[in-house]
Amino acid sequence: MTSAINFSPIDTTYPVAGKDNDSQGFRDNFTAIKSGLQTAKTEISKLQANTLLAADLTSATPTPVVNNLQGSTLSNGKYKQFNGTYYPAGAWANTGTPLAIDINNGPLQKVLLGGNIVLQFTNWPVAGNYAKVIVMLVNADTSTPKTPTFSTELGGTIRPEVSNPTLAVGTTGRVKFVEAWTVDKGTNVFLRFIGEYAYGFGGGTVSTSMTSAVNDGVTASSTFTVASIAGISIGATFTAPPNVASTVLLTVSDVIGSTIYFTPGSQIFTTGFAVNAPVVFTNP
């Protein structure tokens, strides 16, 4: 883009030394300068709103930002590193209501299967765009295998590969990955089984300590933070402290950063689970 700032009306030879200069010349220069600054402000504001940024320009301490390219095209480039967003879509046991796999949440999404649920793809881009997502399927417990089925919004058709094996996720510490893609906004969604992998179920016990307290007897919580998550597997169980629901045993449903997510449901703890309190996890 070519800047529209017009500096030519500014008379850089004014005022003339040793002469009685007309004040109108000063006013003309000030008017031209003001006009140029107004144009500069408009152009800079557009650049701030529409260009790719590495950090927030208005913050004293630069912080990362989200760049929305609004469908613009990048081409003929060279990249050194791009990272994709990993999104834990959550645990789901409701077999009557599909769990949304929202494409806007990222290219890799993990689902904890609490039953034989339906996963529904949503928010595919407009037709003519190639879009894909990988779904990581994890059994939320070790009691029975879980088998998901897939659908897509707006009544589209799921088209699995011809030799697609069963997607039942067993109870022996393995997960399965599937990849889905479309070019027509989900009218046809192609589904490919990627593979089955060992995942985190090492058995044995792991001890760590709390770094946040959730024991006020009032607040319901389904998470807490610990000093170390090393060795803690999805599906690990641990003894629940006294709570209003009289729950005895809790199960790790997800681990993100230093945060432990557990089932069944939110609990209101009356004692225990204080900062520095020990917690022992038993891996499946």
C-alpha cells in the first residue's frame, strides 16, 4: 500500500530569516502538518488492526496475540516452525447428545470416552477450502471398551475408508487416532483411521502433593493442581477426602499442565485437599 500522507504543502523555507513574515504562512504549515498527522493516524490504525502481529502493540509488556487472517491467502513462503493447537474436548458419557468436535478449537482434539458416544464435527470452513482435524480417542475408564460414532453438522455424510478397522477403544491403556477432512463444508467428511498407540498406563502408584486448596465445604470443583504430574496416567484413581456426596474414589479424566481433572462430576470437599496435602494416585 502507498501512503496517502501529503507533505508537499509544508513550506520548509518558512519563515524567512530577517523578514517580517505573514502569520498566514505559519497557519498554512500547521494545517498541512495536522492533515498529515491525521492521515498517519488513520493509516497506522489500519495497520494495527489488519497486519500480522507478534505481540500486542498497546501493552507495556508485549504479550502474544491472536491473528485472524479473515480468509486471506499466504503463498510462496518458507516456514521454520509452526505449532498446532491441542484441545482437550473433554469427557463425555451422554449417549443421547453428540459431543461437538469444533474445527475452530484446533487441529488435534482429545476426547475421553465415557460411553459409546456420537462425535459431531462442526464449523467446517466454506466449500472450496480443505480442512482437517485429528481426534484422539481415549477410554475414560478401564471397565469396558468404548466405541464412538461420527456425524457432521447440516446433515453431511461421513465416509470412512473402506478398510477402516473398529474404533472401539479398549481398557488396556491404548488410544486411537482418526483423521477427518472435507472440501465441501462437511457435505462429505472423509474419515481415516491413523493408528493405535500405547498411552500412559504404566500401573503402580505415584505420590505428589497439592498446590491449591479445594476444601471450603461450599465450592464445587472438578480440578486441582499438584506439585508434579510425572507418572500420573489418565484413568488413575485416588482416594477422595470427605465430601458432601460421600464419594470414596475419584478417577483422573485428564491432565493439563499441573492441573488434574477428575470424575465423577464436581465435588464439594469439606476437609483435606489443602495446600501441601499428599495425594497418592494408583495407575491402571
